[in-house]
Amino acid sequence: MSKILFIDAGHGGVDKNGNYTTPPKNGKYFDHKKMQFHKGTTFLEGVFNRDFARKFMVHATKLGFNCVPVYHPESDTTLGNRVEIANDAFSRFGNDGIYLSFHSNASGVGKARGFNLFYHPNSVKGKALATKIVNPIQNFFIKSGSISPFPLRDGYMNIEKTAIFYVLQATKPVSLLFEFGFFDNYEDAKMLFNEDFQENLAFELAKTLKDTLNV
């Protein structure tokens, strides 16, 4: 059987009418007022997350992975719902697979740039996998001019206070959470919005996983 990847397109959702299904109070968007992004001059994290997830699954499937999306194509479903889907499939597929959660970050001040890869500190396998794949992806961002001083991060935080890390704590499969750039930084937003950048990043990650896992 091919190695199974459970794919989570992070936060944000857009319905068929182009309406952002993520409540405004949750953020996950930023208006740069400089160029056209997903909705006028506003960058929508949910659109990037889904665009990248789709591209990644195409490349990963070609490289021999079996990709199982756990997110809804339009609605911003709860993290609990996504984890439940992954955990159920994980058990049915013989307790095999890796959970990958794709996001874009925001610092709140628009100055931060770069890539972060989070793992749960209690997961020996998670940390080992993150350590093996972080450098190629970090180097990809560096070559693109987007540099993070701390690309590999300990992802554990209190579940009541930081729900974004719930997927690292509640999933049965080994889980990693990716923060691809900072969408509230104008230069990173332009980079993430670029279709070629998305395609190349998706291929780089899929290939890195293939080489690391010997798929």
C-alpha cells in the first residue's frame, strides 16, 4: 500500500459565491491595499491553503503517496472534525499515515517573513520527521527571499488557549503543521500568491517527503 498522507488545508474557506466562510473575528485575511489578491486587495489565507493543498496532492500522488483530504472544499470546518476524519481513516488503513496541516502565518505587524514547521514535543517520530524535512523547505524559502530565523519549532501549547496546535495533540498519525510565509507581509503575500511559487513549493515538499520516507 502507498504511504498515506492526511491533508488538512488549514484555516479559511470560500463558498461557491466567493464569500469567505471564516468569521471576521477569526481573521485569516489581510488587506494590503496595494495589489489584487484573492478578493480585491485582500489576501485570504483559506484560499492559499486550499490552492496549495490541491497542488501538493497532485505532486504527492504522482510520487506514490495516497492523499486523503480531511478538510471541506468550502467550509471552514472545525479542527475536531478534521482530526476525527483522519483518526478514523488512520485506524481503518492499518494505523499508517502522516497528518500534514498547511497554513500561512501572520505576525500582526506585517514585518515577519519565512517558514515554520511545528511538531509536538512528545512525538519522537514527529520531531524526527520534521528535523529531516525542514532544511530543504527552509532553503526553498531562503532562495525566494523569505527567511525565518527559527524554521523548526516546538508546537505544544495549551489546547484551550491555542487551538491551532490541536492537530498536533489529538491526531493518532504523526502530525506536522506548516506555516508557509506570513500573509500579512506584503512581500511574502506576493510570493504566496504566485502560482509558480505554489507549484514549485508543492513539488519540493512532496519530493522531500518521498526521499525521506523512501516511498
